[in-house]
Amino acid sequence: MTEMLLMTAPAVSQSVTLSLFSKGPTGINVNYTTFSNNMPKTFANHIFVWESAGPVVPWQKIDSFVKDQPITQDSYKGLQEVKFAYEVGKSYIVGYAVTPDPSSTMATLFLPADNAPTDSTSVQLTMGSLITGGVQLKFSGLSQYNPSANDNWVAIWDGEAALYKGAPKCKAAITSPTSSGTVVVPCPLLIGSTYTAGYYMAPAKGDQATSLAAEVTFTT
């Protein structure tokens, strides 16, 4: 029987947020907040815009975007201009992607045609439980997204932040085809230590793990 262990303090989760600063006939200005060690320009973060009748990314027609805008600065939070012809009577969904591939979109903001207020939605990673020999994590992604088809994975890092470079302490693939679920990461954790789990939207390239979408920090 798997033994569940207790954490010494509540786990702390972080995710990406988007908000609309302004809009006009030539496009929008979007506020974004990512992680303090992210360099959005260097790591090729992008904002995509699709026409959409509802708050769901058109995953089956992912290349149908009306605009692909690279983030133009290396500040982990900032204001990004996104130019496109903003048409009367149309709804749009804005997506923040952590690679140039729109399939790595991990935060969205729906802009309905009726100008109703809307909130940002993003990938979330939270603690399930500490177990003997590892940790169980809970993830919640964007509606209708398939993590396993897009090679999503999670990693455990020593310390108070998930990293963008280096070898993680432990890692595990997300094998679920549904956007929300749990994943067990086998990992020899030490008592009285702080770790951070990160959720990644694309495979690492060498020692570069730049597709971080969400993280949760916990202390054993």
C-alpha cells in the first residue's frame, strides 16, 4: 500500500495570466505575467489570435490563427501590442504560447463580440499528495487540449522555482489524452527540503526546457 506523507507547509502554485489593456481597429494590447525567471523573447514565447465563437482554442484547426505575434521583450511580465484587423461583430480568443508552435498555447483570453467581461484561463499545476518514493501532482489544462499527443511532461527541481535549463531531479511524461488529471512522478525526496514541480508543453531540447506553463512549490 502506498503511504501518503504530510507537507510541512501549504504548496504554492503559479501560472501565466493575460489581461486586455486596450483594443481598437488595428488590434489589441495585452498584459501578460509569466514566471520571474522566464525570458519571453529569448525563449520564443508567442501570442496567437484566432476567430472563435467561444472560449476554446480551435485545436483541430490550430493553424487558422489571424495573427502570430512573438513577444518582443525579455521581461517576464509586460505589455505586448498585437496588430490585426479587429472586425465588428466578431469574437476572438487570444492565446499565450511558450514556443512558436500554437499547439503550446497554455493561457487564453476570450474577447466576445458583445464586449462582455472575460477572465484569463491557463494551465494549472497543484499538489495531489506526497507518497512513498515520489509525488502525485494534479494538472488542469485548457479545454479540449490533449497533453499526451503534444508530449507534455512534468519535472521536479530542487529549490523554489522550476528551471528553464539544466537537468531536473526527476521527470515524468503526461500520458493522459484529457486536459485534466493526475500524474505520479517517482522521485527520492528528502525531509525538510523545498522542491518545485514544473509543467512543460513541449519536449526539452538538450538541457533547454523553455516551455514552462505552470509550477507548484512544496516543502517536505
